[in-house]
Amino acid sequence: MATLENKTTYCEIDFLLPAQRFSISFSYITQKGLPFVREFVLRLLHMAPMTKSQLATYFGFSRNETEEAIADLVDRGELTLSDSGRLMLTEKAAGYFNDIGEAPRLSQLQDSGAFLAFDLATFTCLGKDIPPDKWKNGIPIRVDDENASRSETLAEKHFQRQFHDILDKGLLSKSLVQDEKDSLTVYTVNSVIKIRQMPFRLTVRFQLDEEGRSVEREDFELLNSSDQVHEKITVELDRLTRPSNVMEIAKAMLEIGDGDTLKLFDSKSNALNLQFLDDLRRLEENSGKQRTTFVGPIYSAANWDLLQKVLAPMLASRIKSKADAGQPRFLWLAPSDTYWCKSARLSVALSDFLNKASTKEKKLYSPIVYLPVSGKDDRRTARQWEHELDLHVAKAYGLVEGFLGGNVEILHFDEEFVAVVYHFSVPSVYPVTLPLGFMSTDKQVVSEIGRLVQAHVEGSAGYERKNDCGPIARLGRSEKN
């Protein structure tokens, strides 16, 4: 298995694990340690009854100190006198000991409660609460129906099993956190009440080793059983698997005029050759081609930072310019790819894309996001996009799918910039789509790809069936709505 240093992340996908929050009421037993003198007097008498003078001699107590110590223990019901006049433990005090020579422990029964969240696959305690989230920008993980229907019973069982771990993590009331001598155990769980269900977001990084081969997914540190969840993730990935689209992407590259990207794949294994990728990047840096090749989603943290660095001087120039540059369009064409938008990172990138379109004084560009739909009447897909994009839907339009086979994502800034992302499906090599593409500020490349984009956006799929279907929020709705 590849080491952390030589892994390359080619895709990040969020999986939404069902979880529930519970109100748990329970009783617990605490076994407290005793003060020094009290403990050792009891330990000594646990071994054998003694007279007051023997006790005083052993501890080096004065007469008054001895009387005070004995009186305290008698008042607590822990010492009594035997028929022979010796001090001995009461039945109560004898119950503090499990064995001769062990320290006495004082048991107390107390009540407490907690609000805790558990996932519905492994029933790991996730904490007092988990960050609020929505069932979007991720792939839901299916759990057994029985886990959801019996969640309160299962949460009770796992709360008892994980009690000490939950306590160590500081997830229970501060009153339960005693000094180091204390030992707590659950006596009984009085009630478990389900409050609400929500998703717990798990970000999975899909990675390559130095040979371009897919490596084993990393464990989830927070969960008690990563294997169990990974098995469920594999089921979802198998369900979403698409046939290979390498030939279709090769055709798209011809249309775009990109003769470099396909060369990055090993012709025998169809795996991405990271050495070829490294060589191409060095060539790009040294040749002044105004092109940068990258791997992974455009909205991944690293790639989005790279995009912002490329755009920064262009936007700065527009901000400083006194002339009105108009409102050039900045289009983002989404691909017809199962895994596109299955990450919270998309929402971050979209916010950036829309918010940087203007300053308080000037509009820098006109942002439009085009999302694939089958047509103007595709209400189901439109509603799904509304759900996924949420607050960003105002700038989203429907576009008849099929542009460059639906396998290519493009960000095109009029006359300034273009980013092209090919979404490779190679199921024999990679369990999920491998996004690979380039950014360019070369005017000719930007212009040529811009013509392709414009031709599709302004084209039609038939009589009165324009490719640009208009705002997503209006698709499939009657004029009255």
C-alpha cells in the first residue's frame, strides 16, 4: 500500500451516513476512593480486628487523634466493637472491599442524562451533537431498515457498551467526571428517546499510488467499524458504476483541440501515468504555454485555489480599470456525471464563483451555471438540482445534456480564461470517476472553446427545443406558477 507521501487524490466524495440524536436518561454507580486516614484504618481492620491502643501504635496517633478517627468511622456506621472489645468493620464497611489488601471503594447510585448522536450503521457515539447538515451534495448510505426501526433499543445497548469511552471523551455531564480514583458504571438506562434524524457527512478521498493504481480507502477514525461502512459505500459505488467512456472523451478532445491530456494514460492498463503528468506539468511551467494540467474536481480545495490564482490578475485589472468592460459572461457547464456535486466543496466554490462576480462599485462578470437536463419539461431533474444547489439556484439554468457526450465540464470566462475537465469513467481501474483537465489563458484556446460552448448553448435539439432551457427554478412549471 502506498505511503501517505506518494498518494495522489483524484476525487473527493461525501457520503451521507444516517444518524439520530437521542435523549438518554440513566442511573450510574460511582465507586469513590476514601480519604487517606479513613481508607487505611479500614484496610488495617479489614485484615484483622484491633484494639484502640494497637491502632494508635500502628499509626503513631495521640489518644485524641485515635478517638477522633474512631468516632468518625463509628458515626458513619463503618466500625463497631467486637465481643472481645476489639474494633472491627461493620457489614457495610466490609462491602467496600472485594479482596484482602485492596483499596476500599464507596459505591453510590446517582441519576444523570445526556443528548447524544449515534450513526445508524455502527452505532458509534458521534458526540453531544453533530454539525447541522442537509441531505445534499453527497451520496446517501443505505442502512438496514431494522437499525432505523429499532434505533432506540440499539442506542441503549451501545450507550452501555461505549459508556467509558463516552465518559473519557467528555461527552457526559461534568458532575460525572470525578477524581482519578473514581470508577463509574452504568446501573440502568431509564429511557432513550429519539429526537431527530440527520446525515453525518463522511468525506472519502479516492487516491492513486505512484503507478496510477487505485489504493485502499482510509479508515474513518471516528467510527468503531470502518469496514462495515466501507462495505456499504462499495455497494453504492457498484450501483452507480458507468461503462468506460474513454473513447467518447477521446472524441471530445479532438473537438476541443486538446492533444495532450489523453497521452497521460497508459495505453495498456488505461491507468493514469503520474510520471507523464509530472512531465507535462514541468513542460507547461517552462514553455510559457499558459496552460496548467490538473487532476481532481475543479472545485477541490487545491484546484479551486489554483483557479483563483489564475483569475486574480484578471479581476484586479477590471476592478482598477475606469472603463466599463461590459458584463462578460462567465459560464460554468456541469457534466452529466454521477459524482459531480457530491461534495460540500461544490457549495464553497459556487459561493466564490457568484460572490466574486461584483464589488460594491462594479460588476466584473455575469456568472451563469448550466446544469444538464433532458429538456424544458424535465421537472424531476430540475427539482433535484434545486435541492442540490439550494441557495445558488438563482443563477442556475438548464441545458440540454449531451454537450461533448456529457463527459466534459467547462468554465469559460469570455476572452480571458477557460478550464476543461474530462470526467473519465474507467471502472476496471477506478471505482469512481477520475476528473482530469487543464486551465488555459491562451487567447486562441479560450476563443475556440468559447465558440464550441456558444454553439451548444445557443443551439437547439429540434423545432422550438432550444438547448438553453432557461432558469432551473422555472423548468417543468406552468406559467401560472
